Amino acid sequence: MNINKILVRIIALLLFFPILFMVFLSLSGAWPWPFLMPKSISLRGYLYVFNPSTKILKILINSILLSLIVTFITIAISLPAANALAFYDFKGKNIIKVLLFLPLIVPMIAVTMGIHLIFIRLGIVNTYLGVILIHVIPGIPYGVKILLNVFELKGNKIELQAKILGASTWQVLRYITIPIIMPTLVVAGSVIYIISFTQYFITFLIGGGKIITYSIILFPFAESGDRTILSALSVIFVISVLAIIYLSEKLVKKIYKNYI
Amino acid sequence: MSNIKIFNVYKYYNGRAVLKNINLDINEGELVVLLGPSGSGKTTLINGIAGIISFENGEVYFNKDLMNNVPIEKRNAALVDQNLLLFPHMTVYSNIAFGLKMRRLDKQIIDKKVKLLIDLMELSGLEKKYPYQLSGGQAQRVAIARALAIEPKVLLLDEPLSKLDKNLRRNMQEFIKELQKKLNITTIMVTHDLEEAFIVADKIALLIDGEIKQYDTPANIYEKPVSKEVAEFFGCSNYIYGKVENGKFISDVGVFDVNVSNCQYATYMFRPEQIILGEKQKNSLKACIIKRQYLGDRVNYIIDINGNKLVCSSNNKNLNIGDIVYISLDFDKAICFFE
């Protein structure tokens, strides 16, 4: 075995070990120190998660829906924004490009504290609407930046060609731009979805404890140290994210196959 | 199909005029070639006609309709870009049908039209192929078919053949010319290739530095250029400088009978093929070959007459450097510039 193969295996192990360990941990029963292996195997973690009285599955589905809506809104904002930044010349364009990254530079806590006051005035704290809106903010820099790079690389000549052939702005977007940038949209969408799905603090602040997302139920277990349940929750977390990304990619491809 | 009128068009980039006082009248069914070196403003002009850019000044009419404020998608001026810009995610069929689909035409009508175009453009059997599966010539024909599908008022071709190899290019030139005549569609084509312009054009508009220097038939623009600049664009020319007195042109090369009035400074221009090498005759001039350029079908000889260097092109390939030859100059066919 040469050095390359060894390196590949080490890196793979380093990447997969935490996940494997998490799966392993989620199935373990009592596991006192100093034993290398758990003394028993237990489904306690999963039974807890799937027990209807804990409402965890319901919260998971709610969370998924919430993050999907956030993803959709964020993409809907990022797409025209990136398009404008890529293809139109206007004053202050470069400043806007920098300002876009503010939500990443300024800690989200600080941003959310400020927005919290505004949301109280608007009466949308403790509501799904408020949580959705606050989740959109950290996603936008990623959405715009990913799409902007693709637009700048791709240019808009092909869109102009579609216009020449008589397509309206909407038709160009629907039949040309979106199908061509679909792989990028899936990537951007995945990133935005994960960002939204993993938000804990800003959900807690704007949701006021009334809007419970999956991340919110995860947190107390991390603090209390029930590693079995925490691991089971985390495994479900990972599976749900992978499943959503996989399914949305399939679905989107299928929809667009019929368009073309 | 329509006639196109371009009136007094100016275009500026960063304060620099790239198009100056452009006026063009194009009749219905004509194929006009915009010819010029790179950077002369050809693409800018054709983009302006398509509506991709707007002109600072001037008017564009299709028939009698002013197009200045008509958006791209409503102009019905089909531009075929040099990069073709086929939609990569669509089949040949969908590419051609695109413009019709956007107009929400009936599916059967679209199908009929697309099939007609596929036959016309010799694309049968490729309907289900994607652009990346096509050869250069096929992709070219799809791009043109897609443009023709919308029955444009004017077909605009922006160096459409520049990416094809030479043989394919000749075929496509013939193809475009025949197609254009068959459909009688007003066409504007941009090229920097002289030969291509001569093959396809009904009229050539020569664009240099953003100005139309001459707008005429291929024969006229080559044989009767209005200025030295135009003449020089169409290849190497010989100039003989002198003055005209009492029907005689007096120059370093010799004294010749000409049919023009007196003039202090006159310049006669001869194309290389207008200088005829031959036997010694009454009016022939003695010259010495000082350079020889072999070009395959002909040879360019650079000859010296009394210290003046002239280039002449001949089918006679047997002459060598140092040979003494006799040339005759036909001043009636030469072009004369008075300054």
C-alpha cells in the first residue's frame, strides 16, 4: 500500500469516525468507565425519539417544513439580487457586495437583538413568521454569493438569446436560467437549509420558546449529558438533512425534465 | 421580412464614439454584409439593431416602425451570435421550437413548423440530440433554424461562421446564401472575412473606426472604392503619384494618355491583377523583378520601374528574381484619386 492510499484511509476514518461513533453511542446502554465497549445494547434513545408523547417527530416535521420555507424565501430573494449584482451597473454596487456579508461578520446574536425590538413592535415575535424571517437573514449572504459567482462565470448571453427569440423576463427565468443553474441552486438551497435547520439561539430569541424546532429540543440533552438520547437525536438530525437534500434534488430534476 | 432603415446612429462608450453617423437603407430580401476590421463597431451596430444595446442618437426603423424603444423580445429581430448560444439543456427540437413555445402557439402548429425547418436545414435525425452532441456545422444550422422559426423581420448573423473550418465554412456560406434567397428574408451579416463578404453579400457596408466608409455592391466596392482607405482594406494596391496636364498623366513611372482634366496632384491605383505581365508592346514598360511570392494558384511579383516598386499578380509562375519583364497598365480601368 502506498502512502497516498494510507492517507486517504486516515482522512476517511477521521471524517467518518465521529458519525460512526455517534451511531454506536446512540445504540449503547450502560457504558461506565473504564470499559472500552458498552456493557449492553439499548434502543432507549430511539424509543424516546419515536415515542408519540415526546412529540419529537412532530417537531422534526415542523422544523423541516419551516426550513424548507426559509430556503424557498431565501432563494427567491437571492436569485434576483445576485442577478442584479452580476449584470446591472449601478452606484454603490461594490459597497452592497461588501454589506451583503455583514450578517456573517457581525455576530447573529447582535443582529437578532436589534431585530427582536423591531419584531416586538411589528407583533411578530413568538410566531412562525418571525422565526422564518430571522432565519432568512443568515442564509442570504450564502445564497447571493454562491449564485453571484455562477452568474458572473456564466454571463447572461444565453438569457439575451432567449429574449431575442421572444421570451419574457419570467419565461427566461423559468425555461433558461433556473434549469441551467439548477445544480448551483441545489447547492445553495442545501446550504441555506442546513443553516436554518441548525439555528438554535435566534430561534429561541424570536420564537420566545413557543416555536420549538428540532435544534431547540436537541440543546437540553447536550447540556444534561444524556449522550444516548442526544446521539439518537443527532442521528435522526443527520438522516433528515441528507434525506431532504437528496429528495429535493430528485424532485427538482423531475419537475424540470417535464419543462424542457 | 421588412426593409430596414438606420438613420444617423451614434454610440459612445466612455465618451469615445464607437459608431459615428451610421446611415443604412436595406431593402426587403437583401443580404447586407457589415464588413470591417475587429473593433470597428460591427457587433455594436448589429447588437443595437437587435435591441441588446441602445444607441445614444439616431433611429432604427423596421418597415415604417421606429424600433428605438421596442424591447428585445418584441423586436422580432433574430440574432445568431458567433457563439451560437444554443440552450444546452434542450434538444435540437426544443431549441428550434423555443421561440414558438414562448409565443404560446398551438402545439400542432409548432410541430409542423419545426419539422419544416428541420427538413429545410438538413437536420433530420438529430431532433433528440443535445447541443453538445452536435458537430460544428450542425450546431450552426440549429442556431439558424432556431432564429428562422420565429419568422423574424430581419435575420442578424454575427460572424456565425467564424468557428468553422475552412471547407465547412465555404459550404455554409453557399447554404446561407441559397437559404436567404429561398426565404427572401432581410439579412444583415457581420464578418471580417473579405472572401466571405464577396460570396454572400448583395451589398457590403464597409465599417472602419465606427464609420461607414462605403455602402455598395461587392463589385463596386472592390473596383470603384471611394477612398484610398476603402481600396486598401480590400488588399494590396499600387499607387502611382503624379500630375495631369493636357490629357497626359506625368509620373515617375512614365507618361500616359488619360481622359481627365488637368490636376496638380493625381493618384492612380492599380490592383495587383490589373498590372499585366506580357510581351513587349507599343505602350509597355520595362521592369525588373526584385521579389517573388509563391501563392499556389498564382505568384506575386514585386517589380521595379524607374525606382518605383509595384506588386503584380500573375498566373505565369516561371519568372524569377532579376528577370526583365514588360508590363502594361490600363489607365481606363484604374481608379483615380484627386487631391
